[in-house]
Amino acid sequence: MLEREIIGIDHGNRNMKTVHTDFSAAITKLEVRPDNLENVLEFQGQCFKIGEGAPELETVDKTQNMNYYHLTLAALAKELQYRGKNEALVRIGAALPPRRYGLQKNDFKKYLLQSKKLNFRYEGRNYHVEIENAHIFMQGHVIVLLHQEELMGECVLCDMGGGTNDIMGLIDGKPTGQLFIDKNAALTCINHIREVVEAKTGESISTYALEKFMVNGDYDCSDAYRNIIQGELKQYAEQIYLILKKFGYNLDLTKIVFAGGGSTAIQHFGRNEGKKVLFYSDIHENAKGCEMAVRSILKEIAKKRAGA
């Protein structure tokens, strides 16, 4: 009998994340099975290279093709490998952006449940997975579950992803119903800085280098590049604060919570002094919140059965 595993997956525009793993959401179909099977998914007679390069555009509907399904299999494999398993009865917890949740949650659930019994190979290792169910949550909401005590009072959560920044009002850890979408997210920021660097230096800069700047606050390069990039990131952080003000938030009184991969740019380059700011910059937060939410559902099911 297969043991149950609850696996939270954050299907990001730039990166796929589970609680313990993350990788680029880039996927390429291979015409020939390669000798080197690193990051190679084999499923239904086809081979796919996972995580090579970085997507530069937002995928509005993740069910439009099989890419995110195959990325889901890779995520399951990576998380199961971390847990020392290659077979399991899996309950998936996944999250969609707030702006997509109402319209896409049912289709995304069907998408993830299209095959209940799965046999595939990842990096040459066999996996057998039976999908027990898939639960779809709202990004941001599941992060709140992890930090309820810290989010008492009036707060604004800015979940900074690759494609959009999702801005949500909270009172005592509960959504107020205020939801704003800002498209000046990590992908836009990175592409803009690449253009500025090329215009000022005549040279290109990799997405990798810019991501390192955002995550770590610096990168091993000459001051000519460092000054340009840090200056642009400071401007970007200021733009984010101005956007929050535009949406009606008093930055002196409201607790501001930045989450998601893009939040590190604000942490390193924002003028954060004098503000009530929290940073949840762990890119695995949504996946962790999804797993917590699934466990809560299972506890409620068990209570009902016990009381029946």
C-alpha cells in the first residue's frame, strides 16, 4: 500500500517550487533521449529537459498546454527524491494568483488530476505516483496561514512574483477583500535593467547576474555595472512603495508585508527605515502554506468522520 505524501507546489512563472526544492520553469521537448539524463523527464515515450534557461514572459493560463503538467511531474520527483521515496499516494496542494483563482481553479484542478496513476522517470530514476486529490488555493492566502500571529492589525501583503505583484489588504490575518494587481514585477524589472545596462555600456548582462543582485544585494562585477544596477533597483523599490500609496495604503501606519522572490529587491534596496515592514523572502512560502492548508482539510475530514 502506498504511503500518503502531501506535496505543495508553487507553479511560478519563473520558477517551480516545492517545500524543499526549486528549479526554473523552463521546459524543452527533446527529439532524442540524451545520454546525460540530468534534469530530464521521461513520460509517455517523450523526453523533456527541465529547468534549462529562464522564462521571460508570464504564462497567463497554465493549462493552455502540457508544459506545467510536465513541470508538475518534475516537481513531484524532486520532492519525493528529497524525502527518500520514489513512490507515493500524493495529495497535491497548489496555488494560483488571486486574479486567476476564481476563473481558473476548477480547470487547474482538472488539469492536475487528468491522470490518477502515473509512471515516469526523472534523471533516470523510476517513479510511481497515484494522485489522491489536488487542492487549489489562492497565493498569498496560504502565506498568511504560516504567519497569522505576526499579521495581526492592519496589514498589506505584497506577494512579488515573476509576472505580477499581488497586493492584498488584511485585518488580523484575514483578507479584507481589497485586491490590486501590479504588473511591475520581477520579470519586468529584470528586462528593464538589461535594457538600461546595454544602453549605457554597450554590453549585455545575464538574467542570472541580475537575479543574484536582487537576491543577495550584490554581485561580483565592476563598479561600472554595480552602480547602474543598484541605482535601478533602488528606483524599482521606490516605485513599489509609490504603488502601495497609490492604492490607498498609509505607509506610516500600515504594516507592510513583502513576500515572494521579488521581495529581496525591496529588502536590499528599499528605503525601509521608519516603516513597519516584514519580509517573507523564502521562495518556498507558498508551497509550505499549501501543505499546511491540505493538512487542515484532512483534519476537518477526520473530525467529521469521527463524529459521524
